Amino acid sequence: MVTQSAQRPFRKTSFWIGIALLLLAGSASLLALRSIQQSRQAAIEEAAKPPPERVDVAALGRIEPKSEVIDIAAAETGVLSRILIEEGSQVEAGQILAELDMYDIRKAERDYAASQLAEAQQTLAAERSLGEARIAEATTKAGQIDQPQIQAIEAQSAEIRSLEARLSLAKIDLARFENLLAQGAITQQEFDRQQTEVDELISNIANAIATKKQLELARSTDLENAAAQVSMAKADLQLAAVETGVTSAQQNLALAEARLNRTVIKAPSTGQILDIYVRPGEAVSNNRLMSLGNTNEMYVVAEVYETDVGLVNIGQNATITSRNGAFQGSLSGTVETIGLQIFKNDVLDDDPAANADARIVEVRIAVDQDEAVAMLTNLQVDVLIDIKSGES
């Protein structure tokens, strides 16, 4: 049994231990309170600070040619007969890239239409030449008829003038003879002979004038007949039907050319063949045959979040990198255009936590080092747009 004297030291020890525990608890509470107050003060000070200023906009993008990738299709269904280029070939606008199986048939139709047109044109030329010859002949005959008649009329006019001159002199002599007869210087017979000469001259002049009129009437009639013959020669030039044949042949040739063009696949623009999807012997319909792009100038299409697009401006600098090492280092570029529509993103991040249904605006960036990515169309890249670089 423990005595009271033995229990007293134990009670004193417990008392001091309790006091020590209370002091420790108080100190811990005080320290915790101070920590909470400091944390709250730090939070208040942090909240009062202005948000950090953004200096760039990050986005995913894809590489593509400046003119974008063009999918080339055939104008009509059929079987692909020949491919005249290879993947990677540089082509010019309008260059024939491939032919369908109907090409040879349509080419023969075109050649036949061309020969029909040539034949129609030759016929027209022959008809025109013959008609012009007939018109020239009729015109020549008219000239041959007119010239002698003009000469005859001029000669008759000269005859009339000569007769009139002789008549004038005869009348003068007649007046003189009349005075002489009154004086008895000449006989009546001599006077009558002079009177007869005057009468004959008057009659000859009248006949000459009548003859001249007949010549003029004959000339007028002959000219009318000659003109009628020329008109008939022109009318005989039956070009209307022949010209219609030429026009019809031209239309047939144009139709054959159009049908032939539908059997060939031409490059819509200058660029490089990026891929060929159909091979000779395979059927083609509305599906694409090959893709084309102008790889001389490469662009990055950056998909900028709609919340960030307001920070992007034309002329800002951009840095392009490839996370899978498709090209070494980083490329530089310049924002050239900013899209006017909002789309769902096409370039998906490989981060499973990334937003796969983000709303974006396409921003096109001209790449400075075109040759580094000329063969990397549709490559996924990371883009960092320096939004401060566009500020003056």
C-alpha cells in the first residue's frame, strides 16, 4: 500500500506536466493563428497585384502551301488510262496531268470535226472565188460595152457642133446673098442654092441630135443590162448555205474539243503534285485523283482559341517548332491573315487533357524558311505568336 508521503511527489510532477502541456498548446495555437493571418495577408496582397501581362499566344497549327492544298478530280466518270506526271513533279497551270480511257476516242472525234471544218472552209473559199470571178467578168463586160458607146456619143456631139458651125456660116452667106439679090448682083438661082444649103444643114443637125439621143438611150439601156448581169452574178454567189455549213462545222469542232477536254485532267494552277490517289486502270468518279499545292511559299495555319484571337494582329512575328523533330530548331514567320469565321479545331493535341472541342479562328502565318517545310504539308506544329511585336 502506497503511503501519502509517497503520493505527494507524484502529484506535484503531474501538476507541472499539465502546466507545461497547457503552455505548449497555447504556443501552438498562437503560432497557428499567426500563420493563418500571414496566409490571409499574403492572399490579399497577391489578389491586389495586377495580373501578369501576356506577351504571346500559343496555338497548334499545320503546314500547308500558300494556295492551300487543291484536290484535283476528273470532269466525268471513267477509267484512268495514263498518268503523265509523278508525285513531287512541278507543274504549270493548264498542264495535262492524266488522261481517261475515252481520250483516244474523243481525240478521233475532234480530228474528224476539224477535217469537216477544213472541208467546209475550202468549199466556201471555192464558192467565193467562183462568184467573185463571175462578178468580175460581168463588170468587165459592162466596161467593154460602155466605153465604145461613150466614144460614139462624143463623136456624134462633135458632128453636131461641126454642123452647127457650118449652119452659122451658111446663114451669114444667105443674108449676104439676099442683099446681093436685091441689088441685082446675083441671080435667083444662086440665092436658092444658098437657101437649100442652109435647109440641109438644119436637117442634118436635127438628124445628128436624134442619133445622139438614140446612142444615149442605147447606152443607158446597155448599162442597165450590164448592171443587172452584175447583180445576177452576185445573186448567183450562193454563200449563205456554205457559210451555214462552216458555222455548223465550227460548232461541231467546239463541241468535240469540249468533250475531249473532259477526258483529260489539267493542273488548275502552278504548283507541286503532293500525292496521287488513283492509278491507271482504276475507275474514277467524283473522288479526288491527286492533290496539288504551291510549295514555293509555305504557310502555317494556326488554330488560335477564340478567347485569344483578339490579341493577334497582322504583322506580328511568330515562332514555329516541331515537337516530333520533323525539322531542326525553330522557324520564323509573320501573321498575314486572320480568319473571319470560328471553327471547331482540326489539329488535335496529343495531350489527353487538351480540349478536343475548342472553338478556334484560323490565323495564316507566312513562313520565312519555305524550303525547310516544302515537303511537310499537313505537318502538326506548335506556334507561338509574339503579340508585342506588332506594337509600334
